[in-house]
Amino acid sequence: MIWKRSAVLRFYSVCGLLLQAAASKNKVKGSQGQFPLTQNVTVVEGGTAILTCRVDQNDNTSLQWSNPAQQTLYFDDKKALRDNRIELVRASWHELSISVSDVSLSDEGQYTCSLFTMPVKTSKAYLTVLGVPEKPQISGFSSPVMEGDLMQLTCKTSGSKPAADIRWFKNDKEIKDVKYLKEEDANRKTFTVSSTLDFRVDRSDDGVAVICRVDHESLNATPQVAMQVLEIHYTPSVKIIPSTPFPQEGQPLILTCESKGKPLPEPVLWTKDGGELPDPDRMVVSGRELNILFLNKTDNGTYRCEATNTIGQSSAEYVLIVHDVPNTLLPTTIIPSLTTATVTTTVAITSSPTTSATTKSIRDPNALAGQAGPDHALIGGIVAVVVFVTLCSIFLLGRYLARHKGTYLTNEAKGAEDAPDADTAIINAEGSQVNAEEKKEYFI
């Protein structure tokens, strides 16, 4: 009996040891699954940071957040540090999240999440606070600047963390050759950055916007900029533009003096061959334009336009050569055969005014500007037609008179042939002459 009892006790002991070993094994596996998970956080100065600690498996074990100074912020859902900026976001057996508002640079550091197991397990989360750069300022700017002067501009910004990047632009074109300087601020956390731009100005820089741009990760892809618009003073540049490339006699001509400068030159001075304009009544100056009402050969010469401003003086020249009006041949005109009706309606009545009017319009030196010169070929054609028609009229009129005279002589001879003898023929002839005289008088 004693042996049986000891065997039973020994059996229960072995079973207890097995159960205890199994329980210990399960407990180790549960502890290995209980491990806090955190993540680093970056926030802009003045913003709000969210610190989150998670546990995948938790057998009712407490979670805790502490700051870089190892001060407890929250223990589960209980607030431990009196700071109104720190608030509870979520508390459960699997997560503990807190928020820190109005973050300052002093809040930066390493925060710790603790899981109170045996032993205690921890996880670190680093809070990075970005310092926002101040709005940049451009110094060294003066206005206006004379062409050819050396300009030195400096752009400066402070309070950035990490150090900001400064870039220069002329309108939309970036300038690469600049000087860059970075200095640590007194708090030893932020930086002051400056950049210097040196360049020599010319007239193409007038009205150009010089831009200093500050890029920083705290600006959310919206850079801060400072801008200055350049004003450059320079001597005038002058160019003469004619209204026609081939000026002809009798035509008008406008010469435009295109002058650019700053300050703007006004007015301009026109001269010809080194002296004043010879014919003010026909050569009219209006602003920057010289208007020659109608050209002739005496207008040939060198015209000069001169522009002056407070910086200096400049001029341009134009050599005028007046060309002859080219002769234009008209197509041959076919005149139809004249009939009796055409001859009786003489062209003298219609041609005389036409000829007179044409003659008057051949050359009028006092004609207004813009009127074209006479066409000599057209005038010659009209005169030729008039002469031809006149000669045809005279020829037909001569044939008409010769025809009536022949008829008269035939009738006179016919009276002599009808007489029976010579005396009667003479008498008839004398009568015929009397009648002829009457006819002749009637005809005349």
C-alpha cells in the first residue's frame, strides 16, 4: 500500500512538472509578442505633433509616454505632467497616442514609450522641429542705376532649421554665380543665411525683376521671395525708318526717327546735309516724324535725326535718293472703221475739253502730297487718237466734195450732146452755164 501511494504521488508530481513547464512555455511566447512600436515625427515650429505607441498583443499591460527629460507625460489614460499643450488622443490596451500642440524648438528630442512587462520593454521616437525661415530681405539696391555700373545685392533670412537655401533669378532665369554664407544663431539651433549677387548692369536690365527665393522644407513647397525691379538709365539709341523703300518723284515720304533711351528723349531734331530743312512748307516735322509732302530731285541728300536725354546724345542718318517715275506702256487700242454717221458726229467737240483737261494735269508743282504724277504714255495715246480721227474726217469730207463736183460737170456736157446743130448746142451750153452758176451759187 505504501508503495502504491508513493507511486501515485510520484505520478502527480511528474504531471505537475509537465503542466508547469507548459505554462512557463506559453508565458514566454506571450511576452515575446508584447513589444511597443513607435515612429519618428517631424513637425514645423508652431505646429502639432502626434506621438503614437502601439502593441500587437497585450495581456492588460500598461503603456507610458515620457519626454526627453524622462518626465512621464501619460500613464495609460492618466495625465502625469501639467502641460496644457499635451493632450490624450487615444488610450487602449493596444495603443497610447498623445498630441503636443504649439511645438517649439525646445520640444525637440527623443520621446520614450514603455510597456510594463517583466522586464519593461521600451521604444524610442525622435521629434524633429523645423525652424521656419523669416521673409528674406534684399539690401544694396539703389534706383536708378546708370548703364555700366556694378550692382551688388544681398539677400538675407534668419531662423531656419536646418539652414535654408537661397537662389537668385532675373525674371525666370536663374543666376548661378553667387556667394553663399551660413551662420548659426545665438540659440545654437537655427541659422541665418545670406547670399550676395554681383553683376554689371546694361540697358537690357531695365525693367527686369531681380528675385531672391528662399527654399525650405518647412514652407510646404511654397518658397518665400523678395523682389526688386531694376531701373537703368542709358543714352538714346536712334534708327530712321522710311515709309517706302523706293521713294519716287511726286510721291510723299515719311521718315520716322525711332529713338529709345531712359529718360525718354523728346523731341528729336531733324537736319539735312548738316543744316536746317530747306523747305518747311513741304517738309513738316511732327513729333518723331519728318513728312515730305511730295518728292522732287532737290530733296536728294542726307537727313539726320538727333536724340538727346540727360545721360547723353545719339543720332542716325538716312541718304535719300529720289527715283524717276517708270514709264508704263499701254496696250494697243483698235479703232473701228468710221462710217458716215461716225464722221458727221465729229470728235472735235468731245476731244477738245479732254485734251485741254489732260494738258492742265500734266505737271502741277503745287499739287497736294499723295497725288501721283501724270502718265505721259496715256496722254500721248489720247493725242494720237484725236489726230487720227481728225485726218479721217478731212479725207471723207474731201471725197464728198469731189463726188458732187463731178455730177455737176456731167450734166453740163449732157446739154450740149442733145442739140441738133452747133448753134443750138452753144445756146444750150450757155443755158447750162447759167444754170450751173445758179447751182454753184446755191451750192456755195
